[in-house]
Amino acid sequence: LEKTEKEIQMLDRLYSLFVHVITTINGYGEFFWVDVLQQIDQMTEAVLQFQASCRKLPKSLRGWPAFRDLKKKIDDFLEILPL
């Protein structure tokens, strides 16, 4: 039972971060290009914080498909962010 509770807590951390990342990145897609240029530093900082949060997740989660999807979403966005 304790193992299940620990897994639920870890998954809550993973999925909470996942939802936050998806919501934020999808919100960036609604910016006008003029706004993107003004917000690029804030966008970069936010995504770098997501990357750091992802790295701080327990190592036992790294094998989960949701972790790999989250990491890929963050890495892909960082790759295109410098525009």
C-alpha cells in the first residue's frame, strides 16, 4: 500500500508538470509574432524552468512513456524557441 501511495505521488508530480507544460506551450501558439518577439526571454526562461523541473523528477519515472513525452515536448520547444 505504501508503494502504491509513493507511485501515486510521483505520478501526480509528473502529470502536474505535464499539464503545466502543455498549457503553457499551447498558449504560446496563440501569440502574435509581435508579441513573441517581446516575450521571447520570458518564454525561454519558463521552458528552461520546465526542463529543470523535469530533471528533478525521480529517476524511477524516466522509463514511463509520459516522462519521455514530456521531455520530448520540452526539448523540441527549446530547439525551435530561438526562432
